[in-house]
Amino acid sequence: MILSSCRGKRSDASQRKGTTTILLLVIALLIGVSSIFNLLVGNQVAKNTVENNIVATDNNAPKTNKDPTTNQHEHVHSGEEATKFLTGELPFPTECTRYMNGRCRLKFKPGTLKLSSAQTLQQCYVDAKKYKEHTIRSRKSTIASVSHKHKFIYRNIPKSASSTARHAMMDFLDGKDMSLKHDELINLVHKDNYTMVSFIREPLTRFYSSYDEAYFRMGPWMGEGEVVWDKPQVRKWFQTVKHKMDKYPYLYEGMKDINDFRQFYCPKEVLDTGEFLNCNRYDSIDDGRLLKRFEQFVHDYDGLEPFDVHLNMQTTNLIYGSSGEPLPISTLYNASEAEKDWQEVASQRGVTIPDGEMKHGRHQSRRFDVSKVSEVTQRKICRILMLDYCCLNFKLPEVCDDVGLYCSLEQMEGKRISWKQDDSLNLVIRPWDR
């Protein structure tokens, strides 16, 4: 009896123990399922969050959009609005995007301001340190053509009708090239009432010409050979600058002298005549190799370290290199109408320039077919040249018009802009940087 009772107790204990074990297993299973579910949901939420913060860039590399100063849906102000903010006709908004430096800024499209190019330049801010390689030759003085007889100053910009301008100044307006210290230039304009002008050109179109000229000037044929055999100073200069091409070793691959280069673009029947200058009068026969090198250069170029002066931006030719302050220019003419404008300039000073006289520019065909330049490359060039598009009030070409390129109107808080004549808001124009 006693034995039977003990066995019953042991049986009940075993049963309770088994039930407890089963309950524990069920609880553990439920916890595991819950954890897995939370993990899956959490990962999906995280994935969606990251995907929502990915912005596609030009080179298809993903970039997270976590900068609180950047708003993809930020309002783009009209050029008319931006102009009124600049002139004080409208109060500058207090609600705006704050850039990393704490400045308040508004966004607008290039070429939409109701201002002339010269007026826009006077409102422009150029970071002298950022563009220091563009302004090496203008940090202490400015080279300009000066006519004391007519109280007139022309500031040269390479590849912007500069050859035509040089002819007009030297041969019709008694001009002389001079190196003017900054205070001398300011005194001539503001105290002696001299007029200062320059000519500018659509930036993308000018870039093709600038590269073409720079490519020729920096080729290995500048070190020795027929092009420079009687130019010892050019040979000496080339030895001091040729290291700038080290970044782009592919540009002159397969070329040792000027004849190697000519065979890339000049028709054989022209080469056979020995009249090599005529090569520039014919369309290039480039089979795509020169074009490919150009596009590779644009891909690699950041716009900050030009290997030749012809690649300097137009705006950086129109500032004091040491400070970034704009030159006291009253008019910026369009290079596409250089002859008509120089005739007008001369006429205002009692000088006549006959029709057809201003054909002194170097009119030559491109050494590669610019019509075949890819849209990706054109857009990269526009991005590089945004300083010119914003500071000279040029509209973007159609291929670059809808790819997120804008200008910024910024309030320089707590900082006086020395060159601005009015006491209104310290507003400046610059490219819109994220």
C-alpha cells in the first residue's frame, strides 16, 4: 500500500514536470518567432529609410541625402524675385535654407536675373582661395589695354574675341597694354572717370575653344621642333609648366611632334601641300580619338587647376586675384557681336572703324567634332563653369537646363562686402553648392 502510494506520487510529479517543460518550450518558440518577425520588419524599415535617402548622382554613385541644409523640394525663386531681393525692392526672406556656414541663401536659375552681365558681376562673390590657380597672374596687378586719349580700358579675356579687341584698341583707339596695380585701376575708373569694359562669351562654347587652344599650347612640340625652333623663351616657359600635364598622360599619347598631331585632324591632301596653316580651314578628320581624349579630360578635370591660362574661367579674369573683388567694369559686351560693338565704342569716341575691318580673330575649325560630344560630358562642363553662368548671368544651354544646376543668393551675415556701394543687405551671388 505504501509502495503503491509512493509510485503514484512519483507519477504525478513526473507529469507536472513534463507539462512545465512543454510550456517552457512553447514560450521559447513564441519568443523566437516574435524576434524573427521584429528583425525582418526592422530590416525592411531600415532598408526603406536608406532607400528614401539615396540621391542619384551624375556618375550613378549613390549619395545619402542627410545634409539638413539640402532640400530636394526647395523653392526655386524667379529671376525677377531674386533681382528685387538684390536691389532691395523686396525684403530678403527670413525663412530660408541655412548653408553650413550659417548664411541664409535662396536658389534661382542662371540667366534669369533682370540685370546686365556687368551688373550681375558686381554682385558676385568669388572665393579667391578656391580659384587661386585661375588668378595667379592677377593677384598683384591687372593686365589691360589702356587708352589715355579716350579714357578707356579694355580687360582681355582669352577666347572671347580677344584678338579682335586687341586690333581695335591698338590700331584705332591708341591703346597700350599695361600692368595696373589695383589701386591705380580703381583711381583711373572712380577718380579720373575712365570707362572699363570687356567681352564675354557663352561659357560652354568658349570651353571648346579654350581647350583647343590649350591643347596646342601644351603639346610636346612646344619643347622642341619646328614650332619653337626660333622661340627660346617659349621653350624655356614650356619646361616650367609641362608638369601640369602629368595628370592627363593620355592626352598626347602617340604624339612626339606637331606632325603627329596634324595627322589626327588635318586632311592628307592639305598636309601634302606643306601649307599647314590651311589645316585650320578644313573640317577635322578626327576618327574619334581626339574626341575621346577630350571627354576623358573633362571627366578627370575638377575646374580648379587649369593647365593653361586659356582654361581660366571668364569670371576669374574679371576680379582682383588677391581678394576676389570684381573689377570696376561698366559694360560686358557679347563676343558674338564684337565687330558691331567695337564700331559703337569707337563711334562714341569720334573714331570710325570701317565695316569688315574687325576680322582679325583666329577663325579655325575645331580639331574634333563638338557636335559628337556626349550629353554627360556637356553637363559636366556646365557644372565646372557654373561660376561663369551665375556671375555673368548666362542662361544654361538646353542640355544642362534641367539637371539641378542653380545659383545661390546669399546673405553674408555679420560681414561687410567691401566693394558693394550701397548700404542695403549684404547679398551676393555664387554657384549653388550642396
